[in-house]
Amino acid sequence: MLGAVLAVMLVVGGLAAVGLVRSVLTEDESKTPSVKQPAKFTTGGCVRLRVQPSPMHTTPQGQVMYTRAEYVPAQCDDPAAYARITKMGEGTSVPQLLGAQALEKLGCPVDTDDFAQLQYMSLPGKMACMRRLKAPHPGDPGQGGGLVRAGDCIQVYARYGDNLGEVSCTNENWVVKGTSFGKKWFGQVVRRADTARNCPRSAIYTMTTRTGKPRVLCIAKNGGWMPAVGDCVDGSTLYAGVRGRRRCDDKYLAVKITALIEPGSRCPGASREQKVPGYLLRMCVKYIN
């Protein structure tokens, strides 16, 4: 019996791991029907879950950490088959990477749902991209997992490193004291581009990924809580490089965005111009007092 362990931590709500699983895969040939070739870990082959992941911890940013999941090879027509391996690669090519970063580095297909790192006893480790055989498919646009692409929603977190995360495009609103700031996610990817200049007009914000191509994420508000014209933000603090939202009746604390302008244009009225990292346009703001 060829045993292998593939450890996984599943993170829901963050680009660092976004619905992907680094799991434990074990090859168990003794349970393979004798009338068929033994199921193996191979591109085009299938796996079934031997141990389901379970919630272990929720971070202050809302990311849910899961326990390890374990898989074994399975025939693809097995009712218990869970996913199909769509690509395999050397594990040494993506050391210490989780989630979307690992998918990008390995070159997984765009519809990849899950990710597994195989560790065969004395053989070099391999990694597997997997597509689930049945819904739900976290790798589909807007579903919170897989490769970041057009249609996916993005969240930013109050920390300096790894502050970008892919989350599901839910309809749940962020409401504070009866005021809605928009959806609980920041914005929606409308294109991946080589440079910010290639973003469509609907995008007002960009982020650059560490891996993958194209690396620039063009992000539109599209109902998210991303500060835009007419919104009020905190006048003194930054939220992971973005000003945090505030109610417009928070006098002396709130700053109102009056316009987003091209460089060289003038802000309206008594507003003053600010260059805010990430925004494609200059921001015009005025204090509420």
C-alpha cells in the first residue's frame, strides 16, 4: 500500500486560501474493485473524501480555518467520487503556498475548485488541481474560491500583509446603526489586466496579485462597500490602505467623497484633492462639520 499524506487548511473568505483545500491523500489499492484497474492519483482520475474537513477556528477577519481533509483514489463512476484531478505538478514548485497563490503558481485550470498537495513516501511531492464532480463549485465566478477572475468578489482586511481575499458575492449588507455601507464585500473584479491602464471604465480600484498572469485586478464597486462618490469615510485612519467607512452624520470624524477626477482636473467647491493608493482616479473630499 502506497501511503501519502496531504495536509490541508481550508480558509473561507480570504484570497490567501479562498475555499481551497490542501489535504491528505492516501492511496488505498485494497479497496479497488478487482474487475477494474486500481484507482490512482493521476490527471483525469478521481478521488473521494475519506475524512471531511470541519470548522476549527474563525479569525477576527471572518476567515474560517478547517481541519485536514483526507482523500483516497476512486473510480470516477463511484457514487462516492468527489472530484476529478485536472492537473498535477511537482510540489517543490510551489513551496509554502496556499489557496489561490498555489493555483496560480501551478497553472491550475480556471475552473479549479480544490487544491491538494500529495506527499508520496520516498517520492517527490506532487500537487493536484481538482474540479468537484457536483455543485457547489467554489471555483465558479462569484462563489468565493479558485482562481481570482472576472465576476469574483474581493474583501480587504485590516492588516498590512496578505490583506486581500476572495469571498463569495453574497447579497448580505454591511449595516451600521441602521445605515447600509453596501455589501459585506469590498468590490467585484471586472477584468484581469497587464497594467492599470488596461482596466475598463467601470473599474475605480486596482490590486496587484503576487502570482499569476495578468497580475492586475480591475475592481468595480458594483454594490460593495468600497468608498466611492457620495460615501463618507473615516477622516483619520486607514483600513488596510483604504479609508474605513463612516456614517455621514459623524461630525468631525467623517469625510465625504465628492468626486473622483482625472489627474489635472479640479475638485468641486471646497473639496480638496487626495491621491489614494489603489484608486485609478484622484479623490475629492470635504470634512463634515
